[in-house]
Amino acid sequence: MKINQLITQAFFSALLITASLSANAGQLYRFQDENGVITMSKILPPYAAQKGYDILNDTSLRLIEKVAPALTEAEIDEYNHQQAAQKEQQRLAEIEAKKEKERRRQAILYDNNLRASYRSEEDLLKKRETELLYFQNQTDKTNAYLKKNNDKLHQFQQQAAEVELGGRAVTGNLKKRLVAIKQEIHNNQTELARLTLENEKTLKRYDQDLLRLKELLGDETNQAVAK
């Protein structure tokens, strides 16, 4: 028992001695002098610190650390530029990741809404026909209003022409009617353009919905068969 204690004490004593020697061990600096000659010294000149140097153990000459040359202003600028570019790339990547996450969320909502709205392709087609019929009815009504207003405009223009041919001035009331009916015609044309655009967008949306619904129903059928 005493022998083991003595061995242990000797071991720790050796460690303390080694640590003490290591702490007191000297260092050498290896660098190129102003003439480009490799030099070793206990003192590191300022010019050598800028050019890079090696730190050696002064006893074994073992390399402890290799210190790179100081960066030039151009290298610092390039490094800062690269860092800024990396940060920008990271920022854009994070933005794109958020957008992709939102796209996936919207896709899930879209699929869920399709499943909740239509149990079959026939349900979707019936809904499409109903909506398209609405646009057609609105278009027919607006065309009828447009024809009626064009007829009124022609009538008012004839009245104005007859008045002028008779050597009289067109009354203020007739002028107001002409302005008003032209505005009505413009409104009718604007509404027709809107209905046409909405009809095209509706057709495109239903085509997209039908295609996706077929995929979803097909997936559900395949899952049911697999079970």
C-alpha cells in the first residue's frame, strides 16, 4: 500500500516538474530578415511580424506555431467583400427558404380546400358550368345595354346635327345627354373587358383545379387499393 502511494506521489511530482519546465521553456522566432535571409532570434522585429514568421521551441527547434503574414489593404478589402457577399447570399437563401415554406403551406391549404369542396370531378365541372353561365349572362346583359346606349347616342347625334343644320345652337341639355351617354358606353365597354378577363381567369383556375383534383383522387384511390 505504501509502495503504491509512493509511486503515485512520484508520478504527480514528475508531472509538476514537466509542466514547470514547459512553462519556462523559451521560444525562438524564425523569419526572413530585411535581406531575405532566414534568421532565428529571441526578439521578433516589427517588419518580420508583418511578413509572417514561425515560433519554435528554443531547445528542440520544434515548430510551435506558424503565423501568417499580415493582410494588405487590398486583401482586407477583398476579404470584407467576400464576407459581405457571403452574408448577402445567406440573407437571400433565408428569404428563399421562407418563401418556399410559405409555398408549401399554401399548397397544403389548396389541396385541403379542393378535397373539402369537391368529392368528384363531376362536382367540379358542375360548379364550373354554373360560374361560366353567370359570366355569360352578365356579358349578354352588358352587350344589350351597350347596344341600347349606342342607339341613344346615334339618336342624340342626329338631333344635334339637325339643330345645327337649322342654324341653331345645340342646347345645353342635349350636350349633357351626349356626354352622359358617351360615359355610359365607356362604362359598358369597361365592364365587358372586365367580364372577359374574369371569364378567362375562371377557366384557367378551374382547369388547374381539375388537374390537381384528378391527382388527389388518384392518390386516394391508390392508397385505398394498397390497404
